[in-house]
Amino acid sequence: MSLIVQKFGGSSVADAESIKRVAKRIVETRKAGNDVVVAVSAMGDSTDELLDLANEVTPIQAPRELDMLLSAGERISMALLAMAIKSMGHDARSFTGSQAGMITDATHGAARIVDVTPVRLREALDDGAIVIVAGFQGFSRESRDITTLGRGGSDTTAVALAAALEADVCEIYTDVDGVYTADPRVVKRAHKLGRVTSEEMLELAASGAKVLHIRAVEYARRHGVTLHVRSSFNNTEGTVVYDPSRAPEGAEVEESVIAGVAVDLSEAKITVVGVPDKPGVAAKIFKIVAATNANVDVIVQNVSAAATGKTDISFTLPKADGEKALTALAGAQEAIGFGSLQYDDQIGKLSIVGNAMRNASGVSAKLFEALYEAGINIEMISTSEIRISVVTRADSVNQAAIAVHTAFGLDAAEDAVVHAGTGR
Ligand code: ADP
Ligand code: ASP
Ligand code: MG
């Protein structure tokens, strides 16, 4: 008998009908003779709706209470899903993250899983029940409070369960047929990848491809869990995210240098204007930013003007971290000795990712050429071994993604199918 972990995202359980459809799918897996453990997300956009509600009550929320609120979304879907399965004549039991033994650190809103003690899940499996676990949430032994794992965190719940229970398969069911060469909502001609390495998937997730939670990919890599991302709306094969060092024989490899293109509209740019061009200044600036726990991404320092000996330093960071970084820097204006600060939240970041970039030449030239031909100005550039990112104006980044996708020969013959979801 195999143990299969299945994760169903919000758009797959958006309403009563969808819940019944998903329940049927789970029951089929059970009937085929498998033990089944399910991680489920909150229905549809209900996490966003809870956030909107909190913002209506107060713009500044206590992190502990916000986690209490948001974790309620998954409680609703897990119970309804268990009811649906029971109505089909199969035993099912739902568990909150804390009941499932999802132990995290105490960081509200972005908790890390530190231990998984699925005692109650094993008992339920031994009793022959289908196990349903609320995704996205855990419990901190340190603070004795409920935590959440960050937006998109139900993927990580599924992977952690698969690792702890030594599952044979971890399937991530969503509203598209797998991992595509770009977000099919942005690039209609994106094509589905048969396989993608966990390293490429990590870079894609870090660059804004929200199809998988980045921590889920990290966790899967660390614990040797192979992921299968697929649609909950049909039975087509999805995308296998695998570790090449553990790749099955004869794993087919894509021909293209680029595995995919990702777009990120969640960052802003801060420019520190008129910084003295001397040793230690960058250290001072980024120490102050680091103390706010802001997550700095792309950094660019201009050449200094010979006449003044001053330069500008720009960096990007999540919009959510913008305010605190600005406040901290403003407070240190004299100590650092800069002229002024600029804040720009109308930027977009486009990234291309591919393992084969390591050994290929001319990739950046091709990228820049494609952007030039599309009339798009590049404001910042950053690279890793397998990724090149450029910062552009927010309103041209989608058009940039379409152009770059075509330039690298990634376009499919037909438009990709998006089965559900609002893309929110
Ligand atoms: P779920 O609710 O199932 O967790 P998400 O909305 O979190 O679903 O993730 C699926 C969405 O990710 C897709 O609908 C798609 O718009 C988006 N996406 C972004 N980049 C990609 C990509 N490279 N491949 C597939 N989907 C992508
Ligand atoms: N419901 C949570 C969110 O919307 C977690 C998830 O769906 O993975 O972010
Ligand atoms: Mg998701």
C-alpha cells in the first residue's frame, strides 16, 4: 500500500461543488488502494477576504491575532472536505495544523516548520481514515500560539507531511496543468514543462512564480521529496520537480537554455541619493536596512560624480518592507551623510531561469536585445549562475515577459488553459 499526500489549493476548493469534486478525486485515490493524507488551502480568495476584513477593522494588526484570523480559512475548508468524503461512505478526519503536529518557530506570518509530529495522523491512518490537514498553519511550542507559514504556505504543509510520513508521492493540485515556462495568465503561449529541477524551481519561485511556495521547494529538496504539480480539473500529467542528483533513469531534459520566465510586481525600489563614495558607506546603509529585517534583493551603485565624490545607491525590497526601511534610513541620514531618499513602488522585475545558462554564452545579450526590440528600458540588472533579472517599469513588465518568452523560443503553438482562480 502506498501513502500519497495530495495538496489542493484555494481555487480547487472555491465552492461547495468544487469541494465535492475534490472529495471524489481523493476517494478515487483511496479506492485504488492507497493511504491518503490531504493538505487543503482556504476556499477561493478567502484568505485575501479575511485580510481585507482585518484592514477594515484596523490598518495595523497584531501579528498574533492576524494568524488566528487567517488560520480560520483552512479550518473551514478542511471540515467541509472531510464532510464531503464521509458523505461518500469513506471515513475521513480533519485536523488543524497544531493537531497534526506541525511545529513551527514563533514568527507570525512567516513561521518556519521546525518539527512534524504526526501522531494523530498515523492513528487516523491506522484506523483506515482519510486524513485532511489544514494547510498554511502550525503551532509554536515556544510561544504556545498558532502561526501561519506565509502566503502560499499550504504547499509547504504538504511537503512537510510527505517528508514526515515518508510518503511515496507528493501531489500539488492547482488551477493550471503544471509548472509552465511562464505564468499562463501573463504569457498565454507559455508551455507546460514535463520536468523541472528543484534548483530551477527555487529560482523561479524566488523570482515571483507563485505556482509553488518557495519554502515548499526548499523543504522538498532538503528532504528528498519529489513533487508532482498538476491540475485538479483533469487527469493530465503535470510537472515533476526533481533533484537531478536523484533523477530517475532516462529523465527527459528540455532542449531550451531557459526553463522559464518569471515576473514579480511585489517589490519597490529605494534610492539613497548623494552618498559619499568612500569605504564603509554601503556597509552602514545595509546594516541599517538589515536591522529592520527587510529582505533586500537587487542592488545597484552608480559611478560617482567626479566633481562631488558622491554617488547614488539603489536597491529593491518587498513593498511590505518599504516603510520600515525608509524610516530607519531617514533616521540615520546624518550618520550616513546622504542627501535624500527616493521611493518608487512602480517597478516590475523580470527573471529568466535555466540550468543550462551555466554553460551557454550570449544569454544576456539575447535578453537585452529582446527588451530593446520591445521598447523596454532596463533600470537594474542582477544575475546568479542560473538566473538573470532585470528591473523595469511595472506597467511594461508583462509585455517584457511576453517578448522575452518569444525571443527564447519558448512559445507553444496554442494558448495555455487556466481552469479557475482569479489570479489574486
Ligand atoms: P493554489 O491556489 O492552487 O495554491 P496559486 O494561485 O498559488 O494556486 O498558484 C497557481 C497559479 O500560479 C496559477 O494560476 C498561475 O497563474 C500562477 N503561476 C505563476 N507562474 C507560474 C508558472 N511558471 N507556471 C504555472 N503557474 C504559474
Ligand atoms: N490560504 C493561504 C493563502 O492564500 C495559504 C495557501 O493557499 O497556500 O496564502
Ligand atoms: Mg499556492
